[in-house]
Amino acid sequence: MRYVSTRGRAPELGFADVLLAGLAPDGGLYVPVDWPSLPEHLPSGSYQELATVVMAPFVGDDIPADVFARLVDEAYASFRHEAVTPLRQLAADDWLLDLSQGPTLAFKDVALQLVGRMFDYVLGVRNERVMIVGATSGDTGSAAIDGVKSCSNVDIVILYPHGRTSDVQRKQMTTVDSPNVHAVAVEGTFDDCQDLVKAMFNDAPFRDRMRLSAVNSINWARVMAQTVYYVYATQQLGWRPTSFSVPTGNFGNVLAGWIARRMGAPIRSLVVGSNQNDILTRFFETRSMVADTVVPTLSPSMDIQVSSNFERLLFEMNNRDGGVTAEQLQRFRSVGRLDVETDQFERWIAPVFRAARFDDSETLRIIGEVRSATGEIIDPHTAVGIGAARLHRSPGIPMVTTLTAHAAKFPDAVEQATGSRPALPPHLADLLERPERTQTLPNDLGAVQRFVESVAR
């Protein structure tokens, strides 16, 4: 499998090089040259068996098949449920896909437990090391840190918005006592953190000197690993037309559903759930993506106004014309607006995507209603997904909401909605008492680059 950049001005690479590179040197995101089809007969055994088969075409020969199967087995051995991403029924044709069973209690674990192991394997074979830099709105950072904290060939610096994550999210990043792990609070928003990461990658001398790599969903391997649970869920439901509702910020998770559909999974529609930072919902309603000010909410992982992974879908909408895609994104950065043509929208968006938005008060109401009706205790992000699912159900079509985080990651919001505070699982029971290691820096590229250089081994 070969990969190209969405901006059309970077050389084709194989999977291992794309894994280590993260962002393309022209500022674009890597995508496969061709989308593979799912095999006619998928394994019906364990999640691990299915994952190995679904991802094999993307990995190709860059990792030997037996090694890749072992890495997949090791990645999911740390999950608390043997099904890895278990399905639970809420009502008739109403399901939860629980993606919170990994070590940091969020859907990012499904990809990053594997990505960390692939990094260490490829770097070990090449006798190289890298410096991962990443931005997080809350969950990616802790999942990335947990995925690479034991890697001998990786250093990691994670930028998170100061004061804009939950205490549990922050502590999961700042209490890891590994010499290769560094958490940095940036005085700004998640979009500021993401811009700093992209600027470091676009500074070619710095990128090359530091051997920068990325584990945000700009890294193709992240999205690749997330396609599996969409295939798994539709398989568990009898391989019939199925819709998914996905609380969405950076567009990576729902894009993985679109890719699974493109590969042949019988996915009917993909519902995007937004909080008050509703740039995606407004786009699906109007064909115009217009950036606004980021508003802090009870669902902080979705407090985003620049959804980076939308670039991969935009590339497809532009018939894979990297020049057109780059021009559109440059204009969006300049004027804060991106419009697509009616025919593009009708072909690529209207048949598949739906959207809805919910503010904090509605989110709390949904958490309370779900607790009363089903006994399920959900986090604010999943509540947005369930709210969106309710608005876009079709009779007789299963609707699966992705449960993206354990409720205990957001105890204040859950307590406000239900009157009770969810407990952390035993392996994290003492998290809030653990000492923290963190650094606060201004929203300044030079300051962040100097810090990265100071901790690189």
C-alpha cells in the first residue's frame, strides 16, 4: 500500500514511513492511493482477529504479518472487556458501542495502544528514535502517553489547553512518571495547541533535527485502527444496514466510519454530534464551514473549531486534487470560511452525513434521562452522541452511538446531571492523589520549540 498527501506536493510513501511521519512535508495528511475492499469472508471470532484482517491491506508488507498479528494481540490485551469494544443495547434498535475499555478510559486507546507498539517495532528495526509532539483537547494526550510510555525509541511532548480539560484528563497526562513523557499546558485553546504542532512540522529544519512524529488523528495509523470497530459493530448486528452517531470534534472518529463504509461495511448514515462548538453541524446544514470562537463546555474534547481530519474527506470531494484542497484550506485559514459546491455536497455529504448540536443544559438533561431509563451512566460527549442519535433514527435501522469515554473522566458533569459521582476503575482509583509533572508555556511557537529541544534525548 502506498500513500499520498491530501495537498498533492509530497512524495508517495509506504505505511511505515507514513506511521513515523504523521504530517506530510507539504502540510497535508496522508491517505491511501486506493481504498481497499473488505474481504468477502471476515473472521467471526475475536476482535483481534478481525482487526488484523481489516487493517492488513493498509499495512502491506511493511510489518510482517505474524509480527503485526502479535502487536494487535498485545495492544488489546490491556482492555478490561474481552470483546475490546462491546456492544450494549439500550432499547429496540438503539445500541451503545463501548470504546472506553482501554487503560485511559477513552476511545483513543483503541488506536493508540496499537500505534505505540507499531512505532517501537519499526523504530527498533531501523535503529532510530523519534520525538512525538501532539495536541490534545483532553483524551488523545493521555492515550498517546500510555501507548508510548514504555517505548525505548520514543520521546513524547503533549500540548493541552491550560484549564480546559477535566481534572481526570489532566492527571492522566501529568502523573505518568516516565522519563520520555512530557505534558505541557499551553495558555490558549486546543486549536492553538494544534496550530503549534502543525507549525513545528512545517518548520522543516526543526522537524528534521528533532525527528518529529505525530500521534494525533492527523496520523493515518490512528484513523486506520479506528475503522475496525465500525466493521466489528455491524458484524455483531448481523451485517445489515446500520447507522452510527458519533460525538465529534476533530472529525477523525467519524471519518473512520466513513472509511469503513467505503470499504464495504453496510453503514447507512453517520450522525455527527456537536456541542456549542458546532462548526461541523453548521457545515452539514449550510455547505459552509465558518470558524467561530471556541467556547468552553462540559464536553471539552469537542471544544474545537478547526476539525483537521475533515481535510481527508475534502480531498475525496475534490476528486483527489491536492492543489484545489490546499487552496481551499489556505483560504479557510485566511478568511475563516470554506464553501463547497452543491454537486460536491449532494454526492459526498447528503447521502451519508447527518448532524445535530446540544448545549450544556441539554447535555446534562440527556445524561439524567439515560440514567433513569437504562441505568447507564454516560459522559457528556456520549450524551451529545445519544441526543444526535435520537434526532436521526430511521425505523428498523439499528442506531449505534459510540460511547467515547468513561463517565468517571467527567465526574463533575455527571454528578450535576445525576446526583451521584461515578467512581474510577480500580487501576486509576488513586489518580487524583498522584503527584503531577507538568510545564505551563505561553501560546508561542519559539517557547514550545525550545522546550521540545530541551527534553529530546
